[in-house]
Amino acid sequence: MRNKREANPNWRGGRVVTQHRYVLLRVGVGHHLADVRGYAYEHRLVAEKMLGRRLRDGEEIHHRNGDTTDNRPENLEVLPSRAHHKMKHRSAASRRRGPDEPNPLITCGCGCGSTMLKFDGHGRPRRFVGAHRRRVERATASKPCACGCGAKIPAVDRWNRPRKYVLGHQRRAQETRKRE
């Protein structure tokens, strides 16, 4: 007599493809990789067989060709952590800190002499301490004085308010308008 499962017309031999396109195999509830229904991810089973040992805590499996249903041993790569796995999926142009990359001290890009760690807590590269970037932007952006004298002035003052005149030139411009 056939098993109840095998008698069901929906039985696929214990092989299920999830909505995220990972393959689950029926291994039984007692298996160390099984979920509560008795299914385990095929790529994890293949990786254990390939290594000849159980997967350690935190180890992740990477599909080299990106196809999660392709669980051939030559397509699988065992990585030591999730951070290493994320590095595999990161673009080549990414400047974020890698999991084993050091975080050296660097000086602020505005020239103030302050030191800081090159990467922040999220692994993003830093160039300036706090709001020093705005300090550099303010110092580099300039425009001509509105009175017509031709002097170049910073576009904004130290409180980030827009500037029109060199100090005292506003009065000069008002006096010239009165005379006319």
C-alpha cells in the first residue's frame, strides 16, 4: 500500500520550490536542518555534503550564477558570515567598508585638522566631521557684490543666510540710489 503522501495527486516527491525560488526537500522532522514540517533547503544539504561536515552557525551559502534553483556543488560557495555574503552582491563601484577591512583614522576634508574614523557605523565612507562639509561649501561658493563694485563675496554667511553685499556696500548702494 502506498503512503498517504504519495497517494495525493499534489505530491511532488518531497521537492518544493518556494516563492523566493529556493528548493526545499523533505528530510524528516528529526534532521538538524529541517523546519517544523520536516523540509530543509537543498542548497544547505548539498553544501554540507560538499564540505563533509555540518554548517557552522552564521555560515551562508552563495549561488555563484545567481540562480537559487541551481544547487550543483560547483555553483555553491560557503561564506563565513552574512557580511561576506552581502559583499558578493555589492556592486564593484561600492566604496563601503568590507567585513575584514580596517577602519583607519583620517583627517577632516575641510582642513580643520580633526581626526575621525574613515567609515561610520554603517560602513559608509566619511570625508568630513559633522557639518564641516557645509563649511567647505560656504567657503568655496562666491558671487559678485550687488552694489556693482566687482568684489567677490561668499554666497552665504556663517549662519547660512544668503549675502548680497560686501560689508558696508549696502549703505553705499542706498546712498547712490538716493542721489539719483
